[in-house]
Amino acid sequence: MDVSMLSLLAKTTSMMEYLGFLWVVQTGLELNLWAEMETARSLKELMIIHPEWDEILLDHWLEQAHYMELLTKKNDFFQATKLAKAINKYRSLGLEALYKELVEHWAIGFAELPRLITKQRAKLTLEKDMEEELIAKASIASEPFVWPYLRSKCQKEQWKSVLDLGCGEGRYLKILGSEFSDLCGVGIEMNPAVAERAQEKVKEHDGRIRILCQDIFSLVYQQKDSLLELGNFDLCLLNNSIYYFTQEQRIQLLGSIREFLKPGGQVGILTAVRKGSPVRVFRTHLPQNLMSFFLACHQGFEGLPTTEEIRSLLLQTGYDDVDMAVMPLGTSHYFFARKTDECQETSR
Ligand SMILES: C[S@@+](CC[C@H](N)C(=O)[O-])C[C@H]1O[C@@H](n2cnc3c(N)ncnc32)[C@H](O)[C@@H]1O
């Protein structure tokens, strides 16, 4: 057989394996089977618990999960492996939202690619559940890597007031508030359903952390005074939200944020980045570039920035001392930069 045909077949079968993993994990999450399978159970027992379910399909699910080393099998009894237990343990840390996003949105969105590229159809719009749930929840998946870095940075820089633009569920403000008892924060989130969950999360901080349900742009441009009344900030975070803005909006926003920062104040941009050329050994750029591709299929989104774009954006909009840290696994990048000294600027 032609070698290229052979390699194509090999790629195709491994792709099917990955897709199978995605579907099996997502189904287990949705039907809460990972929790149920922490106890060893046979198909018969499962059917007694769920008499209305399709026995043939459940049998196939158990078999696939077993092949994928997510379930062990002893006689007729299946039980969750360590990997499956981790799925259940970390489901609320972004994992469940991420799998749902991949299965229910990415597949359908990418199926439209030929018509999108040839402009035979309008760009996609984000579905309601993506806007209200999945995007904000899935971004929590990077928190275990990001938080230790942000915490040590906060300790070193002694930030006392933080503005979080596009704060989502308010997780970072919540943990910053818990770790640093003298830290105050304001989170801005435009989606009412997400802002409400954020509000709920930070209420234990007795008013030290506030959430405003507002569009960043209306606040920064039309209601600037009400934001200035909240005081100036040591740090302004744009965590996993920069990709919501066009290049022009990014320039305007970063320029305007300077006004709300104290002298020497900093801006922190957490984002996955699009990589220029493929890295052959650890192919960590693949999912990021695919995410960028998926975002760009939607109205108002231009995809993820590259590291060079963020660097030059910061320098261009009045920041210096740019520092970039690559988070473990190489997906998220954290950029910090300091507001340029006004005197330094006028003397240029
Ligand atoms: C991917 S989530 C990230 C949430 C959080 N910062 C994190 O890292 O976990 C981005 C959030 O930004 C919000 N957002 C996007 N554009 C916004 C705007 N113009 N004003 C306010 N919030 C915005 C979205 O609704 C979404 O909840």
C-alpha cells in the first residue's frame, strides 16, 4: 500500500479514538455515570437503576469506557479507574463545560467551515448557553496553573486594589479576596446570568469585592466618572477576555485603562495565544490554534492574539516593563506590564 495512504489511515483511526474519548467522557458527565461507576456495577444493575435507558447503548458505552481505560472490568462488573475518578472530581473546575462546548458547539461550528470560508453564510453567533455558561465556566480549567503564579505575583507586588474586566464567575477576585484580607476588588461582567453567579461567589467578602453587571466599553467611555469614583487600581486584569475584542477595541481599551490605574499600576492579560510556526515536539499549539479558528468563525471575534501582538499592543498603548510567563502545559500565557510614568511619556 502507498505509504501516504497508510499514514492517512493511521491518522484517521487515531482521530476516531480521540473523538470516541470525547463522546464517552461527555456522555458520562451528562448522565452522571462517572459518579455512579465509583461503585462496581454490572450492566444488569445499571438497568435496574435506570429501567428507561437503552440497554444496548449503555452496554456499548461501558465497553468503550473500558477500552479507553476509564473503567476496569472484573467478571461482569465495571468500576471507575483513577482517570475516571479525576473526571468526576474536576468536573466543576471547567472540565464539564469544556467537554460540552467541544461536543455541542465546536463540531457543529466547524461543519459550517466550507460555507464560512467561501462567505456563503454569515458568521456564526454564540449560542445562549455558550454565552451564559460554557465560556465562563470552561475558562476555570486554567485556574489550577494560573492561581499559584497570580498569588505569588500579588504577594511580591503588594496589590491592594484590583479591577477585573470580564471577570466571568469572579473566581480570581474571590480567591484573591480570600488569600489577601486587605485586598479590595471590582469585577465587571456584561452577562447578567454570569454576573449573578459571580455576585454569589464574592458575597462572603462583605463588600470588599464588588461585581458590576456592565459592558466594559459603556463603563470606560460613557460612565467613566462612576468608575473613577471607585478609586484608582493597582492592577487591572483581563483574564481570558482579550479575545472578545477586535484589535481596534484592544488598543482603545488598554489606552483607557491607564486612567483607572495608580502611578506604577499594572495590567495583567491572561490568554491562550495563537502560535506562528508549528512546534514539532510538544504540539501544545494545536488546541490553541484550533480554539482561535473556532472563535474566528463567530461574529465579532478575530481569534486569539499572538505573543508578539500582545507585546506590541502593550508598548503601543502606554505600558512598559512587559513580562510574559507561560503557564504549565503551555496553553495560557500571562502578560504583565506597568503603566508608563507620565513624566517619562511627556519627555519623549
Ligand atoms: C472567557 S470568560 C473569562 C472569565 C474570567 N475572567 C476567567 O478567566 O475565568 C470572559 C468573560 O468576559 C465577559 N465579557 C466579554 N466582553 C465583555 C464586555 N465588553 N464587558 C463585560 N464583560 C465582557 C464575557 O461575558 C465572559 O463571561
